[in-house]
Amino acid sequence: MKVRVRYAPSPTGKQHIGGLRTALFNYFFARSTHGTFILRIEDTDRTRFDPEALQDIYNTFSWLGIRWDEGPDVNGPHAPYLQSERFALYKTYARELLQKNRAYKCYCSPERLEKLRAAQAEQKTSFGYDRRCRGLTLEEQAAFEKQGITPVIRFKIPLEGGTVLHDELLGDIERANIDINPDPVLLKSDGFPTYHLANIVDDHLMEITHVLRAQEWLSSGPLHILLYEAFGWTPPKFCHLPMVMGKDGQKLSKRHGATAVREFREQGYVKEALINYISLLGWSYDAVTEFFTLEELEQVFTLEKLNKSPAIFDYKKLEWFNGMYIRKLSADDLADRLLPFLQKDGLVSDPCTDKELFTVKAAIPLIRERLTLLSDAPALVRFLFTDVKVEKPEDLIPKKLDAPETARILEKAREIMDGFESRSDTENEDIFRAAAEELGIKLGQLLMPLRVAVTGSTVSPPLFESLMLLGKEKILTRIDRARALLKQ
């Protein structure tokens, strides 16, 4: 049996970490078994449909380098792959269940259902449809339709016995039928299918062999098994993936931090780190290996190595992964990835000039080890692209010194800049160290005001290498400006 799996997002919001993890596990399972990975867009909820959310699905996986074998933008034998274009199918299969007496028409108004819901809430009983229309005669149905009432179609849950869902990860899960969502709607009065009907019909028609989805869908599993039985179809194998939790043990949400993939991208995470880290949320190859390329995950992923327990999303661990991956990138690749962040900050033109690109590449050896996120770069290299100015004289003054002493330090630094560019970093350090001794101060007290004067910050890439990139003319101009500020 050739594996066929699908990722079936609803375009109602941004792609989030949990959804991405589900997509990746399906994708890796398909690739590792030489199977087929399908993208199906479950857009039947037209009231919540968001075109931007649909585009976000495509943008997310394009950025990650993940491609499906069948989908809305790929020819496939089971098209269309947008559920909104398959409504006629769902109506046909809903009518089939009516004919089999496994479903029935329900004429209850929204007002009646709301009163029922309120009464159950007041009595503190769990909500469920009371099956009022389950036993209507044909004459009673005709009477409702004469009133112009368009019914919904509800599924008949068996009133006795139980249903077993076998899960590849969790084993057998049995539920009494009386505890399953009582007679859920399959087809709404407007002809739109509910998730349960559309999902089952499409999984069958698209020949899905394995359903890998989050454990939040586990409660729907027995219902789906009953639907497969009602149609006389063989269900796929189910595997409900462990939940993704925050460090507080609660389901990952915005209160923990970023959850949308686009947010991580905008913050400066690289796709390799995100894919690698998310793949370890509920799966592990062994007890020691942490780093995997996309190609390696496509080969080694197996369902047998999934964990049953919830996975903890650790933002600090992801940052560590990100920094590690940044340091693995070539200078050219890293420069290309940094440019959008530098352009967003207005430091580099769009498109950038050859001179700007040269400066970015030259700065990479200085900043690579200091980058946790790509978005860290603008602050580190701003002094190379803008004429930074120190606003407060106190920002220039080292501890235990005053403004006149700092002005003399900068004057000395200006003197020894002569010939700076022709000397090695070691030679320059020796000269600055000797100058500090001559002034009777520590080397740090000499370098600190120079660093602030030239870069505008007490934190910068290695100073001597930064000065080399900046050039003598700009260095002297900024030193003179700082000295003038101190004299005020």
C-alpha cells in the first residue's frame, strides 16, 4: 500500500506552529515512505474564510521549501483540492446517508436550538441535540417544508453500543456511542457541509491511507469511524500527534509568544532552524541527535519514533538553534538573508547597490557570532550605513572619569589613528595599550569612548575590525564631533 497523506488547513488565520508541525510530519512521512503528500484547503466555513490566510498557506510553505505532490496549484487525479469547489459531492453523499437511513432531516430553528442550549446550561448538563426530528414521519417533514423551512441533514449516531478508534500512537480508544456528539449536522441548510462530512468524503475519495493530525481532533475520531462504517468504507489509519504546549503546561498560544510562522520569519528566524526545531516537538531520532537537514528528515522520519507525551515549545531553545544555523550559512547566503532586514530599517537601498552589498558581506565575519536572529543585524551595523551621532556627553564618559579627561582620551585616540589602516589588529592593540598606559588609564577606558563616538553604542562588533570597515575619514569626523560635545 502506497502511503497517501494530506495536510488540510482551514484558511481562517495565519499558519501557526501546531499546524506547521502537523504539515511537516505528514510531509516527512510521505517522503520517507516514497508516498504522496497532498495539500487540501478546507474552506467550507465561508463566514470565516480569509483570502490573506489562504495566501499565507502558500507563502509559508514556499518560504520553507516544502512542496506537495497534489494540491490546488498542482495537477492531480483527485482535483479539485479546494473544498469550496466540491460542494456537489458532499450533497450527493449526504443524500446517500439519508437513503441508507443513517441520516435524517432536521427542521429545528436556530431559536429553538438556542433555547435548548440555554436550558441545558441552566441545568448544568452537557449540550447536545435532543434528536427531536430523528423520528419525524414523511408527512411531518412535508408539513415543515410547506412552511418554507430548509432542513439540515444530521447523522444518526447509534443509541447503543460503543465505537473503537485504533490510533497508531495511542492504541485502541473506545467510546460509548451515547457519549459521542449527538447526531451532528453533516449538511447545513445553505448546502454547505460541516467539517465532519467534507473531511471523511474527501479523505476517502483522495485515497488517504494515514491521517496524521493533532490530538485536539481525537474526540472526533469515533464519530469519523461511524461515518466510514455508514458509508461502507475502510477508514485510513489514524495517528493523533502529541499536543504542543508552552513551558507552563498550557496549550501553546499567543500569551506564550509568537505562534504564527510569519511572525517567526519576520523576527529573523531562518527556515532551517524552524523546520529542525519543530520536527523535534514530539519526535526524536535517538537520544542525542538534534541537528537534521530537511533532506535528512525526509529520509529518517518514522511514526514509530513519535512520543505520546505533550511537546514543550521552548523559545530559548529555538533561539539557540537559530544562532547555530546562522553560523552555518555561507557569507553570501547570510548576506542575502540579512538584506531584507537592513532594507526594512532603511540602512540599505532596495535594490541595494554594489557598494552596500560589499559592506554587508565585509561586516559578516564581525557580526556572525553575535547574531541570534537575522533582525539583530541592523543594530550591529547601523554605524556603517548612517552617520551616527552621540546626543548626550555622559554616554561617552567612562566610569571614574570626567568630560575633560574623556576629551583628552579621544584626542589621543585621534592621534594614533594615523596609520591605523596599514597596521594589523595586533599592532593596533599594542599601540592603544601603550597609549592607555601613557594616559594612566585602563585599555577599556580608552576604547569605550572611542567605540561610542564611532559606532554610537557601547555594544558593537569587534572595534578594530569595525574601524577598518568604516575608514579613517569617517572615524576622525566622528571623534571630532564627540570631542566638541564633551567641551560643551
